[in-house]
Amino acid sequence: MASDGGWTLTDDDRQIFLVEAEEMVQVLEEGALELERGGYGPELLQAMFRAAHTLKGNSGMIGEDGMAGYLHNMEALFDDLRGERIAVTPALVQQVLSGIDALREMLAQFAQGASPSAVQPMPREDPAAAASPGGDVMPAHVQEPSAQRRFVVTLAVDAECAMPAVRVFQAYQELSRLGRIEGADPQQDSLSNFQGRSATLVLSVERADEVEGALAGLEEIHLESVKEQAAAPASPGGDGEREAATQTVRVRVDVLDKLMNLVGELVLDRTRISDLVAGLDGGKPHEEDERQAELARASLHLGRVTLDLQETIMKARMLPIEQLFRRFPRLVRDLGARSGKHVHLELYGQDTELDRMIMDELGDPLTHILRNAVDHGIECPELRMLAGKPEEGRIALRAATEEGYVIIDVVDDGAGIDQEAVKRTALARGILTPEQAERLTQREVEDLLFAPGFSTAEEVTEISGRGVGLDAVRASLERLSGTIEVLSEPGRGTTFRLRIPLTLAILRALLVRTGDEVYALPIGAVRQIVKLSERNLHTAHGRPLLSDRGSLIGLQSLSRVFEGPEREGEPFAVVVGAGDRQVALRVGALMGEREIVLKSLGDFLGTVPGLTGATILGSGELALVADVRYFLRGAAAAPKEQAT
Amino acid sequence: MSGPGGELQPRGEDWELQVVLFEIEGVTYGVEVDRVLEVILRPEVSRVPSAAACVEGVINLRGSVIPVLDLRQRLRLGGDASRATHIVIALVQGTVAGLSVDGVLQVARIPVASVAPPPAAITGPDVRYVEGIAKLEGGLCVLLDLDLALRPEELLAVRGDLDGK
């Protein structure tokens, strides 16, 4: 379907085309939203032109002439914009956005294996008509074209140079004094193992002749070439793009997963070996046996290397959260437009990194929260004016890292949560009794938003309804071992705060045994471990309770929770908790704290309630990894007993 | 058996199937050899709470967590898995799963000509996964389509029922 000649398109070709196409479409979409807000300059138009141009070239190359023709018109439009033959109007922005949607549609068809050539051509603006004065021309805060130009600098290291990394580093240092290094191959932070003989970097600097001077003082390295990066329309084939692309390599996701699994195995073996070494130590001090001491050292080293490897692989699986965030500005804009509100989404902390798997799972919950913010948070323009707020509503999407967690805040500057309205709804839905409603704190009221059944068909709108409530959002976060909470200030706005672990693949856990089954409890949820005795075991209303430093905690048998037999007289309780909920789990034995590799139970088992997966212990034994939140749900439903 | 089309595709009279034969509760079953990754002695199987009845549990296969499925449940054979001696590690629905079996007999070459369609008496929605009955020297063998016998959504549906009661 694709090629006319003898060349056939492989799956890899298609995949590469699609990935690149998505990047280009993203550039176009972000650009279109910029255009709409008016904060653009010639560079933006240039970037959009280039994206359309490159995509056109790529489409033509794989024989998708229909798409190429469509893009030709889009490219021409940006060329006219660039040449100021037409002006940016709301209609034009809409046209570009619709064009982008049509492109996405074509790409989706292409991904399905169809040839999307039978599409309507992109409507071609008549420059003369569009540029007519008096129209609804949007103001452009045209930025001064900067005096800086981009150069591609190629460096060559002498063949006899013993430490090319040092020379290249020095050269980077010198060049960074001249101007900004936009990109480099090899990258500066990966230089330590560099053994190559040439390096390429993209430098923003005013004059090319400065480059040579800067490098003159360095030995064993010299300037091979300085080329200005094409700022004019890229020639077919787009040299400019290719140079920027040399810094990274695309790795297939399954290759990364495989690497991650292998490292997981290595982590297990390391644990096994250090267990063995610890066992050997028991009898006599090392000094008596040189080989034993050697083994202990090797084991220690193995541990360090494994840890390093683990962190590096983990890093390779991490992607900047920008990948997830970048689809939202368009979403928010469209949602706002549909409900007659002007809403602008601001993105912060886009370089925060997150495990790819987790990122995939976050798309839907975040979409839901944003819909919610546009629909229920941001007021309509009239109300905002009355409240003395700018007409345009603002939603900020912020990501940051905090001790092994990524925090994502969705902050709107809308009306905040109407406590009374929430209570009324909860009463009407039967989630709350009138007596309970009286005593609720603000926090508890806000928590009601996440109660199952709180959001119902009655308030289904095109935007946030669909019968899926925030309870579904909370459930998806819990699947990721994350949490969500909401903070609201009446009249000032609402913040949804999501807390997600950086990665799910490796975690520390407390291993416990009940009967012959071993369970792993994620260490983050373990509050404390208690030896049970007559003094701290109590019963109230027939329910076992653990008393601990003045408070009473519900006690459940781990074996019973997991549908096993009742095991009498198990001597320990592990108190697990999240937020303000906690529960004590009765177990038979404690096996210590370990680093475990979380493995999925597989498609056949799907998501099993109460379990997040399984792990393999050093002994080869299997342990199931408990989802602590599962126990806590039960705890929340039980009446709270408080000792005074 | 389950070729790319999921159906038996005789390609001429001399076409043969290579089938791994195993026994459950005295009945001989066969699955296509390409499906079978290996056969292992049955290790300790860890129970998975709240999983479907036909999921016996999980095992550690050289560092991978593999679900073990009990065909007895699915094939309505009765008995229990404690008699099983081996686990057939096979590709089912594109994922790796183990099947508890009472014994593995052999790998047999079965001429396609000797495979009869399932008798009318046992057809019906429950036996879609029987591809055919093959005549062997020692008796009959039921050829199974594992993809049909063990569809994840069916397994999940079973669990849903248990949860519901």
C-alpha cells in the first residue's frame, strides 16, 4: 500500500515514521496554542513550518501521498504566516487545530495499516483574503529575533590522545563560556566513558569565528567544522532535525523491560550471596580465613555494582513527565471552549522523571481531574469578573520529586469546593447520615468527593460526567500505590495533589509468614511491629483490637484476610497504614526487611484484590506482595474506636 | 492445531501434527508441540487468594512468576490437582502459563487424516476448545485448543461470580 518501487515498508519503518510524526504533530499543536494566546514570534512560525515540512517529506518518503498533499497545504499556510502574507486570526487557529486533528486521524488510520489517502485536502487560505485589514486579527507580541545563531560545531580529537573524554570536556567548558550549548554528542554528563575521536555539539552564539579562538588554547583537540544550523526553510531531508536527533537513541520498550527483569534477577542473586556470606561469618572472624574475607569483599562489591546497575536501568525507564503533560494544554483549551470558559493550562516541572509504566497509567486520572477542574472548578467568565478575577481561568499542572515519590498538583484558581453543596449531595446520595454531616471536618467533607457513588448520572455533562467519579480516579492511583487528596480554599481555588512512587518495579518490603505462606508488605506502609501479649490484646464488640501507646487499632488475621485458615496464637502484629487510617495484621513470623522485585501475576490473574503482584525470594520461594490499601478499606468502614 | 487461523488446516494427506500427550484423570489430551515450551516436575505451587477457581496458584520458573492453571476445573473432570506430577509450560493467549497434569506420556506424530471432529454428542459452547479426537495406537486422545479453553476473560468472569456471592 505504501511503496511504488521495490522497497517495502517494514514494521520498524512504520513505527519510526509514527513516532516522528507524533513529535511533529505535537510541535504543531503546541505552536497552535501559542498562536492563539498571541505570545509568538518568528521562531515559533519557523518551527511550525519546519514540522509540517519534515512530516510532509516523511509521508512522501513512505509513499503516503495523500498525507503529504495535506501537509503541503499546511506547510504553505505556515509559509504565508511566516512571510506575513496572512495574519493570525481565531479562525485560522481553529483551522490549524482542525488540521492537526485530521492529521492525527490519518496517522491513526495509518497505524491501523490503512492508507489514509482519501482525505479532504487541507483548506488553503487565500493569502489576499485572509490578510484583509479590519478582521479579528490577534495581536502578536512579536519577539525580537535574537542576535544569537545556532552553529553545529564538530570537534576532532587527535588519534594519540590518551584521554579523549578530558579533552572534549575542556572543549565543552570553553565553548559554554561563549554561548549556550543546546545539545551535544556525547552529552556532557556521559563523558566519563567516552573513548571516541570526534564530538558534535549545537551552540547558540553570535559569531562563528569566536569558536575557533576559544579552542585555540586546547591541546590534542581541534575544530573540524562550524556550520550554521539551517534557519531558512530546511532543504528536503531536513539537515537541521537530524543533527538535533543524535543525542538519544530510541530503545524498544520490551528491550528495557527485559533488561529490568535481568537486573531484577541479579538483585535476587546478590541478596542470596550476601545471605550466604552472612551465614559463613557466623562462626569465626574473617581474619582466620583469607578466602572467606575475599568472598565478603567480592559480595560487597557485587552489591555496589548491582545497585548502580539497578539505578541506571531504572533511569533508562524514566521519561520526563512532559511526555504525559504535553497533550493536556489542548485538552483544557477545548474543554474550556466547549463550556464557554477561557482556561489556560500552565505546565511546571516538565522535566520531572517518572517510570514509563506509571506514566501510562496516569493519563486517564489526570484527564479526569482536569475535566473536573474546567467543569466544576473554573467559574464562567461573568462570575470571575464579579469576583474580581481575570476572565481567563488558570489551571497549573505541577510536577516535582520528593523522596522517591513524584508529586503532581493540579491547581485551579476557580471557586473552590462548596462544602455545603458537597454535604447536600452526599446526603442525597445516602453516603452520609444527617448526624454524620453535622460533625464533619473540612477535610472529611472534601474526602467525600472520592466516595463511591458520589458522582452520579444526574450531573453527567459532556465534559466531566460519563458516570465515572473521582472514586475511579482514586482507585487508579491506589493501583499505582499512590494517593490523591484535595485541598480547597473557598473563592480561591482547588488543588488536587497526587503522590505516586517513582517506580513500581523494585521496592523494600517487610516479609512476614503466616502458616507456610509468605507475604511482602511494602515498607512505606509499615508503621510498627508489635509482639502480641495479654496486655496489648483486647476485644470490643467481639472484634480483636491491639492497644498501642494509648490508641486502639483494629486487628485482622493476615491469613483470614487472604482466605486462608484461622491460625491460632500467631505472635506478632504488623501495624500498616496510609494517611490517617491504620490496621494491625496478625502474622506468624517476621522474616525481615528486603529489597524485592515486583512481578506481575500475569494476564491470567489480572488484578487480584489485595495483591499488587508476587516476588521471588532469595531462597527461590514465592511471596505475594500485599496491597496495604486493601486492608485499610476494611478499616475505614469499621467504626473508629479511640481510647482517651 | 491452533495454527495462525486458530483452526485445523490440513495441508495434504500426509500432513502430520506433532502433539504433546498428557494425562489428566485418566483421559489423554494433546496440545500442539509448538505451544509447549517445556515440561517440568511439579514444584511447590503458591496459592493466590481470590483468584479464579481454575487458577491453582503461581510458581517460580527460573525467576519468572508463572500462573498455574488447573484444566480439571475447566474440563469439568473432578478430582483435584494434588495428584498432578508435572506442569506443562505452554503459550496460552500469547502469555506463558503452566498446566497441571497427572503425567506426560510422549510427543506423538498424528496424521491429520486420523483426527476426527468432536462427536456431535459433546459439541456445544462448553466444548469449543476440543479441536478433534485423534485415534492413537493405545486409544483416543482429545486435542485441545488452549486459547479457547483458557480465555482470561472467562477466568476473570469466574472470579467475579465468586466475589458476587
